[in-house]
Amino acid sequence: MNQRELFFRHLAQTSASPLALEIVRAEAMHLYDGNGKSYLDLIGGISVCNTGHRHPRVVEAIRKQTDQYLHILVYGEMLQSPQIQYASLITTHLPESLQSVYFTNSGAEATEGAMKLAKRATGRTQIVAFHHSYHGSTQGALSVMGDEYWRNAFRPLLPGVVHLDYNAFDQLDQLNAHTACVIVETVQAENGVIKPAFATTYAKASAVEAVNRQPTTVNEKNFLHALRKKCDECGALLILDEIQTGFGRTGTLWGFEQYDVVPDILLLGKALGGGLPLGAFIAKKELMDTLMDRPVLGHITTFGGHPLSCAAGLASMNVLLDEGLVETVQEKEKIFLQQLVHPAIRSVRSAGLLIAVEFESFEKNKQVIDFCIAHGLLTDWFLFASNCLRIAPPLTISDEEIRWACGVILKAVDSLG
């Protein structure tokens, strides 16, 4: 049997129509298949490869760590230099209230740990989440996922979960003394890049106008700011999911920096591991310490914070900082927005280099995506916005590569007639 036949026979499938490209090598901005064809990666492994594929400094850090040790004991029992150094670097670039890092294997596991921490710390059980949100696919994370299509087949799920509409200021009064936490994406990614709206436009503007306009004053209240205030009033913890938006994706190191808000718990994943599996939830030490007692080992993981993953993530974050990649994001975003203009494109929504290109239907979008892949450009769609083409490339993408990618997309649109 060839590789393709073995893939379908022995690997559990997640859909009836996987891309099934046989990738044999990846370097910088490109993937290469067994025939030598190259694909410009416009999605970066779904916001994972922020410093590109196999950055030399990341590869060298992995090699160095393999010469020292791999797994030695469950998380939290041994002093492991990659974990310590990486946690120290991350917290150096976070507010003083976010100084204790719990490393996990993935973003979904970070979600699970954060929900447990909120319940343990508050003694409450209600969790508030938002429609069209995505926080992972494990049963707890699935419980707060904001779409019944994905949840329904796996019920019963966690009780006490309430879903509100994102950017609905008038629904925030549903938070109360029973609310342990609110979990929310800084920018709704899988909903097709929906940013927090500003209060003065919410009641009188369309949804697109409300999320895309800039505040009239520095302190104008946005949805996340209003949510933070309501959490403070009722004693609930605010969990911000930056699994997709962290590490410069939106044009600042952390997305929440743009909205005058600091969470009680921050979720990280995807780009956190520099291409290797890694997640984290981060809080103040006094809050995190509640997992140490009654019961002891209130949260535990065997492989979370694996030394290889932490070494890779540490190197990748240093690349982001040393090479000034975050500072280039907004200019690159502008090039995409300037180029992607066509009567068949209904809208383009962006938060830095997280961009949704909206078409009239999934069918039209799928035709564009198929054309792009056939012509060496890898992209896909969003879970809750299947009519939108996803753009989330490595932050290392060049201006020339952006213009080439946009040219392929526009040719794809033209080919539809």
C-alpha cells in the first residue's frame, strides 16, 4: 500500500474529505509534497507557525534539548530549565497579575485547567461563554463551544454553562453571584474574525461597523472592557482565550493589549510551542496556588510543558522579539486589505494577520480554496464561518509573498465567472 492508502486505512479520520496532501518537507513559508511541488502556507498550521516552519533557532534549540533530557517526571515535580526559562520570559511580557504559568499539552487542556481553577477559586459552578466561540474539543471545552451543531452529538456535557451573544452589551446582566467565570476569545477567530465592538456604536451600527471602527477616545468602552467591569462587580473571573491571537498575531504581542483589559486567567496555545505541542493557562500566583490544596494535585499532567516543547517555544518567542516580527504585522495587514478587493468579495475582516475573506457561500469559498491549493497556495475556511477564507500566515511572510498570495486568490475568484 502507498502512503495515501495507509492514511485512510489506519489513521482515524476527522472528515470525509481531508486535504490528504503528502507533505515531505517544510521550510520557512513553504510546504513541499512528494512530487516537489511547493505550497505557500497562508494559514501557518492554524496560527501555530508564527516564526515560520523550522526556524533555524527553533531547530537548534530542539537539538540541544534532545542531548540533555526528554521526559523525566510528571509536570511540576522537577526543576526543568526549559520550563523555568520560558515561563520567566512569558511573564516578563505580561502584567504583574499574570505571573504564574501552568503548562499543558494543548490549548484545549489549558481551557480545561482554567475552568477547574475558576471553580476551585470561587466555589461557584456557573460558566458563561459565547455563541460561535471555540476553545477546544475535549468534553469540558466542548461544553463552552458556542455552536450546538458541534455540541449536540456528545451530550450530556458540563451543566451550568450559559451562552451569550458576543458583543451584546445588553446581555451582560446575566452574570451573577453564581458565575464562576466568563470565558471569551479576545477576537472570535472561528467565527470569521469578529473583534470586540465599541459601546457607542453597538446600538446604532451594523455588526461589521461596530467591530471595525476605531474608538473616538482612548478610554471609550469596548465589549471586553464592559465584560471586565461586570466580572469585577459580581466576583467572577475573566478568562481570555488568546490561543489563536497570542504571540503577535493581531499586531501586539497579546491581543488584549489593544482593548484596555487584563484577564484573571490567560489561555495560550498554538504558537506557544514554536511548532511543537504546548498550551498554558496563566494567572496570579495566589489564584494558581488554590490547585495545591484540598485536593493536593488539583490539576496534574504527565507530558504538559514537555522540555522539547518549552525549548522550542522559548526559542520561537525570542525570535519574535529579537527580529521585531510583531512590529511588522499591521503593515502586512494593510497590504492584504489593499489587495483583496473584488466585487465577489463581500467583506474582509482583519485583526492583524488573522483575516477572513467573506464570499456569498461555502460553495464559492470552497471553489476558491481548491483553486488556491491547486496553484500552490494553502488556505482553508473557519469552523463557524464556512463562507470565509482563512488567512493566518507565519508572521515572517514577506510583502512580495503577500502580493503573490493575493494575486492567486483574485485569480481564483475570477475563475468562478
